[in-house]
Amino acid sequence: MVDFNKLEEKILEFWEKEKIFQKTQRRKKGQKTFVFYEGPPTANGKPGIHHVLARTLKDLFPRYKTMQGYYCLRKAGWDTHGLPVELEIEKELGISGKKQIEDYGIEKFNQKCKESVFRYVDEWEKLTKRIGFWIDMENPYITCERNYIESCWWLLKEIWKKGWLYKDYKVVPYCYRCQTPLSSHEVAQGYKDVTEDSLYVKFPLKGEKDTYLLAWTTTPWTLLGNVALAVSPKEAYVRVEYKGEDLILAAARLKVLGKGPYKIKEKFLGEKLVDKEYLPVFDFISYSQKVHFVAPADFVSMEEGTGIVHTAVMYGEEDFVLGEKIGLPKYHVVNEDGTFTKECGKFAGKKVKEEDKEIIADLESRNLIFKVEPVTHAYPFCWRCDTPLLYYAISSWFIKTTAVKGALIRENNKTNWIPAYIKRGRMGNWLQTLIDWALSRNRYWGTPLPIWICENCGKEVCLGSFKEAEKFGGKIPEDPHRPFVDRVILKCPSCGGKMKRVPEVIDCWFDSGAMPVAQWHYPFENKKTFQEQFPADFIAEAMDQTRGWFFTLLAVSTLVFGKNSYKNVICSGLVLDDKGKKMSKHIGNVVDPWEAIRQTGADAIRWYFYSSTNLGNNYRFSINLVKNSLRKFILILWNVYNFYVTYAKVDKVNVKRQACLPERQVSNVKSSNILDRWIISRLNQLIGEVTKSLDNYDSFTAAQKIEEFVEDLSTWYVRRSRDRVGPTAAEGKDKKACYQTLWYVLVNLSKILAPFMPFLSEYIYKNLTSKKSVHLESWPKAGRVEKKLLEEMALVRKICELGHSERKKAGIKVRQPLRELRITNCGLRIKKELIKLIKEELNVKEVVLKLGEGELKVKLDTKITPELREEGEARELVRKVQELRKKVGCRIDGKIIIEGPNLPTNPLLQEYLKKETLAEELRKGKELKIFPL
């Protein structure tokens, strides 16, 4: 069997030597552009098999569009900032948290971060080249480079000028391990289903003995920060007697009491409870403002809980809004490191998420819990360190994405999403519930937020370039990261006071969303290139980037330019193991991409990803599944190619001379053989189908159509054409037409396959033509399709399928000739040439056709006469001799002598045996043997 891995490595050497990729990047005058953006990976870890999926999808369409005559610039990129990088360095240094980082030194820490992001660049580049992903890795954009950061500053300044970059104090998703707020799109990537204890807590009503307001919470730790209870003023509430106590809750939520027994003593509207005071369940904090009373709120649900909501202003978005509205105190009981503050008694200094059990035990000991119930719900975790997040009030810088919500929805609706349901589903729903982008991070390794504030008058300045700092008497250092940029002092334009930069860096997702602009250092240079390369025609990443890179690209460009930065976007599914489980080193089901390539070659992996499922679905992946795909498709294609070159060599066909013939001349061969006309029509049909599918970014349908064609080519055209070529076939027009047709089909098929399987398509094309590379050729154009012929041939093949089924039922091999096949209810009149094909395929002497409507049926005459039996035995003997020829290594055109018992006595059958096996002589013997001459 052919070693595709070695074959591909030779092709790689050829590409490298001849600079084939570079030749595709040379722009011709007046050439149309196809714009592709590379979503930047982070090279502080080795690439995995899921990266192979992403990169093969990214490679397919630029290759296709290049063959269609477009100029497609393919610039690589590296994502180098952010928490992912910082966490790796913390692990390496054996430190944890901001204090230890600052003790180590921000300058040294950031230097380590910078070094780490290029650690595996070689690995990425090697794998990228090996899988045939053509992208310019010599001139990549890098998000931590000075020019890139300056363009990010320009974008932020543009947003600032519109009044959409602001500082506020509000509740945001917060990672206490990393001690930084996160954006909602980051949070969306880290949800997990968790089962936790939920509490029905009894808050004693002030002045009423044994009377409690019953509230529900899934976050026991927030009870230490409770300052109010909220009710829905227009909903019905009840006071019930339950085991000697009075409980107050919403009438619609009585089912939380279970079967009881309980007695309803009073029913009233929630507004009657407003301003009633209660005793706190924890009284660690002494507040100067009014607290621990019932407030009206419009967010109280009657679908869960008790209809009374425990309110902790600092730890819930709705709680915070309510607190601002009615003047509740903003006082933290939780430190930024996720521990309770020193005022919290026995809980002080303990991690809040680890104290739920202790809090419950404390409340139970004081008879303040009605019941504890486990609840399974989606809870957000830090997308990088896996710490459970808190909703936490903190000062942060925000981008007012809600100001352009309508524009974001409009631009999203104009974008072509693959699969289509993402547009109004995952992405559309996300945009409908959009909140402002929490931009700032209280961290170190990132693009510094370019805002300086005057220590004297509070004046704020946002820099949109490094040069702009000079207007205020400052100079941005060569390395614009922390801590160097923190040392830049500007002169306040209002009062002349000192201006210092705010300490925050920005969300690294802003970096990646800025790449359409920052990759060109726009607007400081490359203005024409940026204009030509914006927006992108095509981007592709995995489904989890919907609320990651896809969102930030949309947001940044809409905020600044009023339109989306991409027109077409592919969301691929995840790569799972062959049982549908997530790949994990812990489980041991991770597939090493290099081992997969070694065993199957890169083309096979690429083809598996294109052909195994629709875009958007998850991929079950294993090396065995790829091998199965290789057997079912690639080896079939290889066998067709091998059939052609083997017999062309035997028949001394000048392939290179054939390659010099105009393709239109070959495609319009005036063949008397209907098979040639049919396969050319099928090829033209395929070109049209694949072109349409790829124009619609539908790689799966395109791959399916190609597989169907190769199956037709192998199991019908080549199968029925075997007797037309080779040393046993008569010389003449038909043999020549067969070779020309198959050559034309293989050459054009290699062009169709070039974007999908760049290695094998190159190998086939180079061996069949005198051209430099298939990747420098134009995409084939569909010619005439004889639809009537395709319909007729489909009927013929259906008849043959039914005939083979009849033979199988009767237990009669195809080598055994039969007298007659009767066809009834045939919807079309079948030409003589096609009847001939049926006879040859089913090995019958006559075909009787009866037209009509209804279910197509066939019937074989299974009576075997002595003459038919003798012919069948001769055919079987041919098969055995051919096997012996292979066994002894006889050349295809090598002459032999056959010796054996039971050789045909019929002169016609003797001649048949000699012709089919290239036998010069038949002679009697005790056992079947052949003797090469």
C-alpha cells in the first residue's frame, strides 16, 4: 500500500523548493481580492488535533478562491496577551495571585510572559506546514508588538471620542483567584452545570414573634452581605401557620412548603409588606444607612424560590440597581481575593465559596433554615483558571456596547453564518441580551489602557497614539507594556498638574477583535492595504468563538466604523473522541496530530474533517476513523489513478503528450462509447455542484458530491471500461478515447480536490501533466451536462443493482453466464449501447424490456444449460489464472503458458482463455500452473 505520509513529505519539499505558495501570493494587475482573516492562536502551548480542524477549514476557501482568480493575502497572527499567558507563568514560577506577582516584580513577570508566548512557535509552524495550511508565517501580526498596541490605542481613542469608554462602579463577573473582572463574553465560555445547596432562609419579622419572611438563595455566602428583601408589590402573598410558626411567602410559591400541613391565615398583596423591617440573619456589619427592610422590585420571579428575594447589593446585578434606586449601602463583606473581610467574625479570612457548609450549619443551629435543597444550575467559572466566579461590585472601565446594540444586531443579520441557525440563535440571542463590555483587567501582561488622570483636578486624557503623549510632555517607551508605561507622567492640559496612567490593562479579547486594523498598524501606515483588506470575506473558528473572537470582531468594527468586519463566518463543532467524549489528557483519549499524520497522512485527516459531518456539528475523531475514511475514498481514488498510469504505461500512451492536448479537445472526444460521454457529463455536473457548494461555504456537501463521483468513476466507469484498455484490448479509436477521457477526468478531478487534499491532488496532477503545480491552475469550469444520459445511466445502474440482488438470492456468481434478464415496468426506453452495458455487467445473453409504470422489477432466467456452464467454468478459470499471474509477479503484458486439468475443449472458449490471460499455449497437466515466457 502507498505510504501517503512519505508521498506528502516529497510534495512539501517540492513546494518549498519551487516556492509554490509564494507564487500564489503574487498579485496581478486588476485582480479581484478575497479577504481572509486568521484568528490568532496563542503559542504558549502545543497545537492539538482541534487546531488541525480549524486550520484545514481556514485553508480550504482561500485555496478555492485563489484558483478562481482572486488574490487572497493570508497573514498569520499570534495572540500573545492576557490571563492564559499569565497563569502559565504563575505555575512555572510557583507563585499565585497578584501580591506574589508584584513581590516577584512586574517587569520580570511580564518578560517571562513575553518569552513564553513564542515558546511553541516552531511546533505551530511545523504542524501548519505539514497539514498544508498555506499562510504567511514569516510576516505575522503579533498582538504584543509596539505597532499593534498603538493601533489598539487608536481604536480606544475613537470609542472614547464618542463617549463610549467610561469608568463605573457596578457588579461584574469577577475572578477572585486572578483578582480581575471579566467581560460577559468571557463568562459565556466558562459555564458548567453544578449541583449546590440552595437554602430557604427564615428572616425574623421585627416585632412579630415566631413570624418569618421566607426567602430563597443559591449562594449562601451572600447572606453575610444581606441588606434588604425584595417582593413584587402587585403579586399575592400569604401568611401561613406551619408547625407553630408563621411563614410569609408568595401565594404562587406555596408548593415549596410541600404537603404541609399548613394553614393559610391571611392573603394580601406584596405592597403590604413594603417597608416592614426584619432582623438580619448575620449582624457582623453596623450600617449607618437604613437596612433590613422589605423593598418593592420588578425582578421578583414567581417561577422559582418563594417570591421573596434576598438582596445583597454588592453581589448581584439586579440587587445593585435596586440598591442605587432606594439608597442601600454599598459595603463589601468580601475582599478582592475572595475571602470574607475582618468584620465577619468566625468567617473572616476564609474563601467565600468554601464556606457554604459552615454558613448553613450556623443558620441551622439558630433555627433560621426552613429547608436545604440541592439544585443543579449553570454556574460561571473563570474561562482560564477554572475558579468559580463571583458577581462582585468593583470599579472598572467599560465600553458602552449597548449604545450600538441596534447596529450590532443589524450587522449580524447581514452576515452569512454557517451554520445559518447561529445568526439568530447563539449569536442573535447573545446580542439581544447585550450588556456593556467590561474592558479593564486588574492585571499585568496586556495592552495598557491609554488613559491618564490628573492627580490634581481629575482631568482624563485618552491617548490615540504614542506621538500624542508628546503633546502633554511625555514619551511612550519602546516597550509600551507595564511597568514602563506606568512611569510616563503627562502634564494636565487643564491645570498643569501631574497625570498618571490608570493601572489597568485591557481585555485580551479586544486585542484579537482589533486585528483587522492593528495587523496593518492602521491608521499610522498601510492605509491602502487596510482599505483593501477590510472587511473580511471569510473567517472560521470553532463554535466557542461565537461569543469570543466573532463577537469582539463585530463589536470593535461596529463601534469604530459602523459595520461588521466580516461577511461570511464558519462555526465548526468541537473535536471529541470516537465515543463522543471530550478529549482530555486526564482521561487519556487525546490524539497526537503528528501520530495521526504519520499513520494516515495529512490529506486523510483533512478529508475526514470535510466529509464526516455538517459544519456546526461535533466531530468524533480517532486515527481508526480517519483510516476508515482513507479506505472508503482516498484509496478508491488512488486505485483509479493507478489503473490509468499502469495501463497507460503498458499501452505506451504518451501521458505528457496527452497533457499537451487542449483540454477542450480531450473533453469533446467523439467517442462511440456511451461511458465516455456519461463520465464527462458527470464530471461537468460535479464541477457545478462543488462550485455551488463552496460558493455557499458548504464544504460537507461539496465533499459528499466528490465522494459520490469517485464512487461512480471507480465502480462504474473504470469497472465497465477495463476491457477497453490494456494488452488484451484491441488497438483503435475506442482505446484511445478511453485513455483520453480518463486522463481528462483525473486532471480536472485533481483540480477540484486541490483545495481539499492539496498533497495527493498535486501528486496526481504533476504526474499527468507537464504543468508546474495544480495550485497555480484555474478552477475548472463546468461544460455541457447531458441530463437525459445521466437519467438513463442511473436507470441502467438500478437495473444492474436489482439483477445482482437476484443473482445473490439464487446463489449464482456473476462469472456464470445466464440466458436472459427480463425487465418490467421500465419508465424509459433504453438505448442499445446501454442494453449492452447491462448484458456485460450482469453477464446475460439477452435483455427483454417491457415499458410501463409502477415498481421497476427484474427477473433472471436461472436455468444453466451445459453450454452456459462450460462458459462459466472458462470464466472461473480466467480468474484463477489472473490470480496466479499476480502471485508469480508476471507483468501485465507478459505472455504465459497455461498448464492444468479441465481446460476448455470448445475452440471458442480456448481462444477466449488465451486472449484474456495472454496465454500462448494451453496444455494438459495434473494441477493448474502458469509459466511466464
